[in-house]
Amino acid sequence: RGYAVVVCGVATRRPLKLKKNDRHVMKAKDFDKKFDDGEDISGCLDNSKATRPGREQKRVNVDFPVWMIQSLDKEAARLGVPRQSVIKVWIADRLERAQAS
């Protein structure tokens, strides 16, 4: 058996309205050909349950000394971004450098 994907209405580029137990499918090789030919296949995909593995969010609480918060706020204001963005970018940069060594 080949894999199948839900297809869209070609003329409207909107997903077809499917009735319960009604499936409009396309063979994987046909889907691949559309992709390889440079056709827009985004409307043919159901992204409602798509995830980015390893990118899930988890909230953590970290206590910083006042001087550090002031420095972070100053840098965030200079860059025009929220404090959290500065923290995330700096930590990500440090982790990438640690993995490279």
C-alpha cells in the first residue's frame, strides 16, 4: 500500500470540506511530483496538528540579582526587544558554543 495525503481544491487552493468518513486522497508519488515541480502544496497539507520536535515550550523561573536585571533591561532597551528575548538569545548562543567545543 502506498501512503496518501489529503488534497485541496486545486482551483481555490482551499482544503476541500470533507464529510464524515469521506476521504480525498492523493498518492504519495503524485504529491512528491507536485512538490518536485515547484507547485504550491501548502494548501494540500493539514497543519492543524503539526509540531516542531524539540521546540516545545516549558516555563521556568529563575531568580537574578537586581544588578543583572538592570543590565538586561538596559541591553533590551538598546536593542528594542523584551528582556526575555535577550535572555533566550544569550543562553542559546552560549549553549551552541558549548556544543561546538
